[in-house]
Amino acid sequence: MFYLFNNIRDKEIFDSILEYTKNTSNKDEMISNLINFAYDKKITGNIWHKYIIYSLIYNENPYSLYLENNKNKITLDKYAYSDLEKYYSLYSFKIDNLNEITNLDYKVKDKPYLSNILDKLEAKIDSLDSFISEIIKFYQTKGIGHMALYKAFRVDDEGEIYPIKHVLDISFDDLIGCERQKAELKKNTENFISGKRYNNVLLYGDSGTGKSTSIKALLNEYFDKGLRIVEIYKHEMNRIPKIVYKLKSRPYFYIIYMDDLSFDESEIEYKYLKSVIEGGIEPKPNNVAIYATSNRKHLIKESIADNGGVFDDLHRAETEAEKLSLAYRFGLQLFYSSLSYDEFKNMVIELARRAKVNIDEKELLLEANKFQMTFGSLSGRCASQFISYISNKDK
């Protein structure tokens, strides 16, 4: 039926729509499919329209990929025009007595990004010209599919990239302190997404001091400028070359992110990471950066023998250099330290103010001191946990 736009997502829904347009008595399966689609994606309104748009913004084909990578206005290929014209004929098909799917309205809490995008696109479409124009504009400004709609991704057992659909809405304003670290991290990332020289980044230091929060804040701040994050775990290091190969041709900027990274002496996965950071014969593409967090600067565990305690290695200096070489490949290393007691108190006071905790400051700090001595440490995480605890206690 289509020359180019034939990579149809959730094709069983599309096929049932086609069957209905040919024979309007064939509606039961189509209605069921669309209603299930709506509840699964948390979509309201005209579900027929929303699905047609959805099937296009996820339609990865040579033409849509070309548009994704070419932001300038281009002449519409006649075959692509024919396909989009056919899609519009489905979009504008007269639906008789099907209020079940054209006015589906149920309470949706926290509508997802996909649903909001579909709402906005539908509102702008009132003709074939606007239909084609909005779809092309979406490809050129947003992209295609998951990469256009979601901020963060993980890797499945087959090495395929899939979206993390819910990312915490954290900004740098939520991270109190660490001003130098935040400034350097933001500057490096701005260089990265601007096509300037940048460094791979290691955020290291004590637990609960804001390392992972800084990464999440980066994602929320620069998503609209093309930043995406692919989170991988230590046991997935051997998949990094395959992941990089998939990412290099897309018009986004990807941070491959590893949280709480460290290796024991017997683990060799770090060798894959070393190779990717500096590149082998084929260099790492400019749209991929490596950011990692760790509680330790030296990512590979060292033993007393490495420092000369036991002389069972004839080339001890080379062994030590090998273990330190991974950390040295991160051009920007940012240290996050525990708070002083005064800094901890100031953070508790500020977090309590933001959370509208109505407790006398003297009592608040007394309770905070008890909490950190019993349950945690002098860290931002402990301060945040205390505010959650005292807020519930106050109620």
C-alpha cells in the first residue's frame, strides 16, 4: 500500500482500521484495538486521529530518517507525498456512530509526553497541507519514535535500546550546594551539545552527595537541545561498541551513563570501556560522551600488593598504571564531598522551607542531628530523607 511509510508500529491496529474503511461493519476488533491503545498510552480525545499520527511519528524509514538528519526545508519526494496523502485519507475518514473512540475521555493523571505531543499535533491539523507540514516539521525538529519522545534509555538482553518512560523531574535548583561541580558539568555538557571540544566525565566522592542527581538534572535541562542518556550497567560493557554504532547516525547527543561504577581485580569489563572512551581504529563519534559516577576515584580495586606490600609482581608499576588508566581517561573529574555540619544544617533549613515544614528551627535541627547520627551521614541524601521523615511525622 505504501512506497516508503510501511514500517508501521502496532500494525494490528492499523490493519483493523484499514478493514473498517473497506467494510464499516468490521468494527468490533478495530474499536477494541484502539481503546486498548488509548488506555495503554494514556491518550484521550479522538483516538482514531491520535493513532494515525502515532503510526507516523514512529515510522522509521529512509525518508523520515533523511528528514530527521536534515533540518533544512526540502522538496517533498513524490512517493513520500503519495504515502502521506494515503495516511491523510485514513485520518480524515468519516466515522459513523463511533463516539466510543472519537471522544474517549477519562481521567488521566500526569499525561505522558507522548499524549501531549499527539494533542498538540492534532490541534494543528485541519487539511492535507497542514497534515503533511506538521509531520515533516516533527521529523525535522523532534526526530522519530522513542528518541524523539523520551529522555533516557536502557539496554535489553539483546542489546536493543528501549526508553525509560518516567524520569524524575529534578533540576539543578533542587541540588543545593556543589556550585563549582554543577557549573563545570553544565559547561562541559553545553560544549558537547554545541559540537565543541568536550571531555568524558567522572563524578566521584562520598555516597549521597549529589552525583546521580546532577546527571538527572542535566537530562531535564538539556533535553530540548537534543541531549539523551543511555544508562548501562557494568555487566553490559561488552555491548557499548554496538550501542555506539547505533547512536552515531542519529541527530542527538548521547551520554552513555554508568552509575556507581567500580571494578574488582578479577573483572575485565572495564577494558571495553577504555577502548570506547578513546576509540580504537574507528574513533568515538562526536555525538557520544561517557559520564560515570563512583564512590571512588580509582575505579579498579587496588590491593596492598599494588603498593609494594607483597612483591609477587615483577612489573608492579605497570600493573598499577593499568589499574589507574581507566580513571585517567575521563578528562573531567569532579569530586563531591560530604557536608560539614554547618552545611548540613543549612541544607536541612532550606529543604524544610521548600517543603513547607512548619517546625521551630531549633527543634528541626535537633531532630535532624538525631536522624543523621542514627540513619545516615552528613550528605544531601540524608538531609532529603530527613525532610521526608519529619514531614510525615509533622502530619
